[in-house]
Amino acid sequence: DGGYYDNLPIAFAFREGAEEVIALFSAEEYETLEGYASEELREALAGTSFSVIRGYIGEDWGELQSMGRIYMVEIRERNKAYAAVQVNVSYENVNVTFTLSFNRQMELYGFYVR
């Protein structure tokens, strides 16, 4: 008995969403990226920004070189389901792991980078 996100077209849409979020973050298009964020994420980011988050890892990431395999699982929390996506991304000067979560409306619900 699979969950909502086990449906192949839905899973594909969330993977594409993750690639788009990473592309926007990589291009430092933070304003556009904020448009993808859920209200909960915008509230959590209040007082900080995607630019500041990027600075925690380093100032000069360089160009995006490659994106690894995208892994996705369904998470249930407080009677809601989310798609959690994790992917390793290589830049010229740094390697990072993105962990992103999306709600059913395809809004970015969680954003973690390490």
C-alpha cells in the first residue's frame, strides 16, 4: 500500500521541483526561490535569507558541476504528508547535500543544505 508520493508521475514532478529549487539556489535567484516556499518555510526563514544560508557553507561555491542521484521518501508529520528529497551536488569549490521537503501543493516546505 503505497503513499501519495509513490505515484510515478507525482514522484517525477517532485524530483523536477527539487532540480528547479537547486538550480535557482545555485544561480542565486533567491527572490524567485522564495516564491516556491510555503508559508511555514517563509516564517521559518524570517530574519535570515537563502543568501545567508549559502554563506554558512562558504562564499565562493563556483559553478554547479553535477547533481547526483535524487532520493525521495514520504514523511508523515502531524497528519500531513511531505515528500523529502535528498541529493548531493558538486560545485567547482564545494560539495553539498541538499535535503528538501515539499507539501502536496508542491511548495517548498523544508530547505537544508550541508
